Amino acid sequence: MNRLKYYIHTLLIAFCLSGCDKDFEEVNTNPYALTDINPALLFANAQRLTSGGFYESEQTIVQQFVNAYNLGATTGFNFNEDANIFNVPRWNDNYPGPVKFLQQAIELVKDDPARSNLYNQMRIWRAYIFMTLVDTYGDVPYSEAGKAYIGGLYYPKYDKDEVIYEDLYNEIKSATVALSPDKDQVKEELFFGTSGSAAIQVDKWKKVGNSLLLRLGMRYSKLDPTKAASIVQEAFSGGVMSSNTDNVLVQYNATYNNPLNAVIRTGNLYYFYLAEPFVNRLKSSNDPRLKYISGKYAAPNEALAQTPDTTMANQFGFPIGYDQTSVKNAPGYRGTAGTGQNYSQINLRVFGSATAPIFFVTNAQTKLLLAEAAFRGWLPAGASTAGEYYNAGVKASMEEYSLYPTVPSPAIPVSTQDSYLNQPAVAYSADNALERINTQYWIASFGNGAESFANFRRSGYPALTPNNYNNNLQGGFARRFAYPNEESARNSESYQAAVASFGTDNLMTRLFWDKP
């Protein structure tokens, strides 16, 4: 994204503002003394730095990806271990950066009528970030987060996950309604800042707000179906995403590389493979997205220098419940390749490219949620059918690949999309609607680990077999991330109160909306 270059000096701000709220008591210079900073630049930097996740965390839990090597520092979710190195990225990426930037920028503009659209866009994006934090950990610092210098709150308390969700509902709803085409255009923001006018930008952000509200409402589908239906109807009536031009994404370039793909492109590439259930699902349905996601390399550790074999028949995911040694006893063991394993990796020319986009909220996800809502009877008269939303969601996911490097246009022709959707094993069916809708959501959200993980817990689909590498999870799945180890030392009182209220701080404790 070329205009990211315009904001390079905001990195200087990041150095001033970075760090956890709880560690600033000894700092003598207040970075917030720079009151002439354009808050829209803080917003742009918050967007750019919003965590896109970590393949070795959420995508590993939902069996899309594995680090196959159990070597101490690599021990984590693939081996049912509570490993701090994999628990902390979402926390450490969001709190010192985006949360802090947004909190400061919101304080600067909240009383300025001339910047009301900026104010409300930031409220919506702040809600997105906190939704992912709650979905990842449960109770988290919320009402006092990002206020070390604003309010002297160096040791923020944790708020209850269900209480945060209630406030997120109010924030998203009120901020979305307050956006006005007659107010300011925020040209600096990264998602729709170059859309041409305040009216177009506001229309896009209203769709983002309502689509996020739809996502939030669907989280209540097991906990409180009546409440879920009510929120879903509000979101639908407000107007959700209608095309891929509404997608929320950051597009990267040679200067600003995709941070999600950074790990799998550096260091020991031969550690990283696609998971067998994910590859098998796409292979068994002749999914045309597979060639853009998956590749086989003759020497996995030299994958960056090689052209991937993307032939569907040659793709094999690494089996779940094995490491680099025990896999030799796995059924159908495929042997080694170079210094690595003879299994498929992420296609580093396309999905795993340094310039690949990261999607946060998409038309495809929105259509698939509407498909489920329609199936449940939660949409008003006049809405499309569940099958129509389902087909539109799958097609929207396929069309996203036109934004990836080295992909031709169209990425997947309409005739190929239709052939895929007409297969008996893929076509919408009321008899197994929830399974098919949410399996497609799993595929469509491969690059958005937080959403893959959240929707898997909410829906129970796809139907995956638990990882039985050991019995650490008692034959189940991880339901959340444990809190970072640093919290128990640096924010001890708040951490202890949270654990006492929330339950055991382990991988098996469920969030409030995560009902069996």
C-alpha cells in the first residue's frame, strides 16, 4: 500500500508510545505532551499494526497449519502445550500499539465535532481489536486499557468478558449510527481513506460496523439465541457488506511486508506445514483455492528459492498428533524432503508472499454468517435465502485471491466457482447447512486465525478430531489462550483478580459465549 510510506514518521510516535501500560512509572518524559500530533495518523498506525495473528497459534488449534518440530522453543499448540511464546503475540501486538494509539487519538478528538467521523471510525476499530482480545483470552483489561498517561492507570484491571461484549455492542452500534456523510473525510486511514469522498467512506464504514455487529451477534448463537437473533436483525437492517470492495484489509508491498507471513518466510522454513485436515478438505472437494494456498517443495528449507508444485494430487498435509520423529509411524507416512518433511507448505508465491494482504472483516465471512442466520430464521422477510448467501460467500472468498501476488485475473473463473458449488459434497443443503456453512467459513478465514478459532468454538464446525499427541487437553481442544506470563509479575493484583473471577488460567477454560 503506497500511502503507508506517507506515515513512516508515525513509527517515531510508536517508539514514544510503545510498551505496556504497567511499566511507565519510571519514565520522565510524557510522550502525550505532543498534543499537535494528527490523531488520524495514530489511527492509521493502529490499523497497520493491528495483529493479524500467528500461524502457530489459532490456525494450529483449528488444524489448518502445524509447526511439525517439537524442539523446546517450538513446543506449543501443535503439541497441546501452554507455551508463553505462542500465547503472547496477540496481547503484545495490540496493547502497546493499536490500543494505546487509539485511546490517545480518541481522547484528542472526542469533543471535536469537526472530526466526528474520525472519532467514530476509531471507536469501531477499537471494538474490533477488543473483540479479538476477548475471543482469545476471555477477561482482559478494557475500561482502563491504554490509559497510563491519560489517567495514570499503570496497572489496568481486567473486565469480565461478557461485560466487555455488552459495551462493544453499544460502541459499535452508536459509532456506526453517528457516522455522517456531511462530516469529515478521513483521508489518512488505511482501509477506505482514498475512496473519493466522505459519503463513500462513511458508507463503507457503516457496512464495517454493521458487519462487525453481525459477527458479535452470532457469537451469542448458543448462549442466547433470542439475543443473537435480535442483534443480527439490527445489523442486517443497518446494512452489512455487499461486495468485496467493502472488505477490510491491509495490502502490503516490498517496503512494508506482511507480518503474518514473516515467520514462515525466515529462519527454519522446514518446520512449517499445512495440516492434513485442511489440505484433505480442499482436495476432497477439488477446491480451486488450494493451488494458491498450498505448495510442495523438493527442499522445504529452500522453499523461497523454488517454484512450488501446486498440482492438487501432490498436496499432502502433515498429520495431526505427530512430530518430526513420531510421524514416521503415521499411516501413509510420506518420508522426508531435503532437511524437512515431504508434506505441503504454504504457497510462498501467493498466500505466503511477503506482499500478500491481510483480511480482517470480509464480504465472504459476512455472507456466510448471513447464510447461517437465514437458515436459523433470524433474518426479516425479503432477505435472500440461506443457499443464496452461502453461494455468494464462497464465491466472494474465491474472488479475494485476485488481490494476491502472481495470481491471474480472474483468480478463479465464474464457471469454476459454479462447478465447485454444484458438487454434491459442497452444494448447499438444509440437511447439513450448519456444517457446510461453517466449514466454508473455516476455509474463507484461513488468513484470519482469530476468526477461524472463534467461529470453530462457536459453531463446532468443521468436525475435527482432537489432537491426541498427549492428554494435556483431556481429549478436547484448546478453548482460549493462557494469559502472558508477564502479567502475573507486572500486573499481579489485576491478574490474580481476573483468574479468581474467570477460572483456571489454562487452555481449557471456556469464554462466556463458548457453550458445549
